[in-house]
Amino acid sequence: MPYFNSSAIARAEYNPQTAVLKIWFVDSGGPYDYFDVPQHIYDGLCRAWSKGTYYNDHIRHQYGNG
């Protein structure tokens, strides 16, 4: 599970069998679960220069959070 050097997201974990992405935020903790997330979205988050911007643009409103 990678830890990020980000002011918004502390770490993330992805399970490819269930397509669940877990995100821990710097300010609000977590984990917060996002469902039916494709592998390429998780990979994009890991590669993104700005984790917070990538989250807002590609994850926040596109995938269910429980």
C-alpha cells in the first residue's frame, strides 16, 4: 500500500479482485472506500503529480463511496 507525499492524500490501497479503492486523507483520515474503480484509475492516482487534483478530477464524483 503506497504512502504518498501529498498534502491531501496520505495513502491508498487497491484490490483488483473487488475493484475497491481505499483512500486515507491527510485531514479526515479514512479509509474511505470507492467501488468499481478500474485498475487504470488507481495507477493514475499513483502516478499523478498532484494526488488531490487527480482525486477531484477522476475519483471523487465518479465512484461510489461507502
